[in-house]
Amino acid sequence: MGRSFEVRKAAMMKTGLQKTRLYSRFGREIYVCARQGGANVEANLALKHLIERAKKQQVPNDIIKRNIEKAQGGTGEDFVSVRYEGFGPGGSAVLVDALTDNLNRTVSEVRACFTKVGSKLGVKGSVEHMYQHLALVSVRGVDSETVLEALLTEDIDVIDIEETEGVVEVTGDGYDLDKIQGVLDTVDGLEILDSEQGWFAAESLTLDEDDKALFEKLVTMLDQCEDVQNVFHNVEL
């Protein structure tokens, strides 16, 4: 894996380390995606690629199917996306993304996590400006020139591209993830190994041992919040 690509991947802390949380996270995302864009995976590329990522994480087919059917039937919860921005231990900058059907419950739980480690939530925009929204896609089967040509032909901007031991790693605009995957799906002989989008800090922060212990406690508590989907931070672990 290329150095810059590896650094970006390491900078994105994702929740759902336990299988039950992982399944719950993907289930909610699939439900919301299917409800917003429709259940036809050929017409809803975001859903198609989300299902592909879920399967790579070994999310059971029945969970995928159940949430799609729930979205079709309109019988599920009315989830909304919400982002919280906070300042953690040692001046760390944290973004917390959640899907919730109860905003009051979620903000209370997230705020409590920060408060318990002597930290606090910030106002909208107080942290996000320190981040870039990026898409990371790694592929194999073709060289970097072939990948770059395919993407530029479709007017997709490429921020960075690296090739290491037969694996091509593409960094693009986070909002272009589905477009990038859609184009690469048409390249003969190409296999998409991994794809992700997230928020990446422009600069990383190193904490001392005391602040690092508090930060890890914060992340653990956020991971235990049912509504939290992703946590992004600028701490070098």
C-alpha cells in the first residue's frame, strides 16, 4: 500500500469493530440508501456499491435483504443523518456521523461521551473545515495509467494515484465515490479490492500518554452509541 494512501486510511477511524455493531451500521445505511434512491441496485448505484462493501465485510445476506424490503415497504424508522463536531482530549478535532430516529437522544449521548473525558461539542463548522472529504479506491488487474485514463475520460478528477506491487490506489473527491466505482467497473480485467469515503484531517496530531488514554476512552464510548456510524479524527495513533 502506498504511503500517502496508507496514511489516509489510518486517519479514518471507523466504528463497528464488533460484528453486531458492524451489521447494525450497514443495515441502517442500506435501509436509508434504498429508501432514498430506490431498491433497484442497477438504478441506485450508491446502494449497489454499499451492498458490495457490506458483503466484503461479511454482512449476512438476510440483513441486507431485510433492510431493503423494509425500505420498500416503508415500515421502518425515519432515520436522518446528522454530524457532530467536537474538541477531544489534547485539542483533538473529532467528527461524529450518526443515523438517528431521535435527535434529542443522539445529541445527548454524544455530548455525554465528550463531557466524561473533559471535552466538549463544538458548533457547526468548528471542526469540519480542518478536513477533506475523500474517496479511496484500491484495484488490481490493470496498471495506474489505465485507471487514470478511464477516470479522466469521464471527467473525474483524481487527487492522487499510486501503484504498489500490482495494486493501484486512487484518491478522489469523496462525493465522486460512486462515479469512480461505476467507471472502474467497466474496465476489462480490473477488480475493485476496497473502496471507502470519509473525512480526512489535513494535519495529524500527536497526543501525550494521558491525553491519548482519554481520547481512546472517548472513541470507545462513541463506538458504544447505537446511532453513531463513523468517527473521524486527526489523532495519530
